Amino acid sequence: MKRRRFLSACALASGAAGLPLASWSAAPPQRYARSLLVDIHGVPIRLAALAADTNYVFQYPYAATPCFLLKLGKRVAPDGDLRRQDGGTYAWQGGVGPAGNVVAFSAICAHKLAYPTRDVSFIRFQKDPSATSTGNVIHCCADHSVYDPSVGGRVVAGPAPQPLAAILLDYDAARDEVAALGTVGAEQFDAFFAKYEMKLALEYGGKARNAMPDTTVVRELENYCKTTIRC
């Protein structure tokens, strides 16, 4: 097992999803502890069982930082030309899994840090078009920042200054399991913890910034928070 993980990490570092090493070198992924995605019973998530175009949420790399897991309706190619607000470029691995269509992103909006809470979520994946956005996008209804998950979380509308940070995924084809390994793109974690310090302290009892263990639970967004805002 240790050897398999070592080889997987080496492959990712050199551009396992079809990206050359030079692409990663501009802004390499930020590595965190490997965390296997599991259901509420601790059973590893099987990609074949995920519903397409459905909002799934898991925590990574910290106890209080939510992420979206999405199984899109099409294969998603890597993208080596994404850009942070500071002008730095970076590469994204694209979709993983047999169909190359499973992606993950931080669910913290890159504009004013709206995120899914246990009570309400103003940010979600929306398959259908609406009056304010096209379909198949991650839409933050707080200020109408719109991101395209099929092209690395690029901003396609609204005031967000940069893409959503992507979650680096490690797919085990033999087991049909997936794990989170790190992030790529501009993280919002320091600003997030500063902005919501008091709220997170009350909710997590001082453990909001605890690193996720070797597993993280995946839930549908509707089962994670009480209300999801559509716009």
C-alpha cells in the first residue's frame, strides 16, 4: 500500500493526468494528507455509484473547509492555463475516473468567501439554466459569481477575481475509490478562518483547522445543510 501511494504521488507530481512537469512547475499543487472519500458509514465512495450532476460535499483539507465533489455529464480534459488573482498560472488535472468526469473544488467562493454551512448554502452546482446564469455551473448566489467546473473552476460571470481552488484527486481504478491529496490554484483558507473565526469556533469547538484524518465523509448537499439557495 505504501509503495502504491508513493508511486501515485510521484505520478501526480509529474503531471499524471496528461500534464507535463513544466505545467506544474509554475504553481505546483499544495499537498496535504491523503484522505479517502467515504460515505456516512465509513464505506469508500464508488464513483460508479455517484449520481451525475449532483452536489456532493466533503471536508478537506481541514475540518471546517467544505468542498464540492461533482460527477459531470461529460469527460473533462486537463487545463494547463488557469490564472490566479496575483497573475500566477497553474495547471489542473481535469476529471478522474473511468469516464474522466469526476472533479472536486473548494466550496469557498473566491469573492467574499460564501460557503455551505449547516443552515444554508448560497453556493452550489446548478445543472439547469436560470435567469442569472447558464447551466452546468457552480453559482454563488451571494454576489452571483459563476464558475465552470468543466474548465478548472474558471470564472465565467460575476465579480470573483479568480477560479475556485481545485482539489487534487487520486483515483484507484482497481477499487473504484477516490482520495483527496491536496489543492491546486489559489487557496482561500487563511482569509476564510480569519473572517469566520468566531462562528467556526462555536461550531467546531476550536477544532475548525484540524487536518482531516485518513477519511472524509461525502454527503449530498441537501443532506448537509438545511436550505440551498437557487438563483
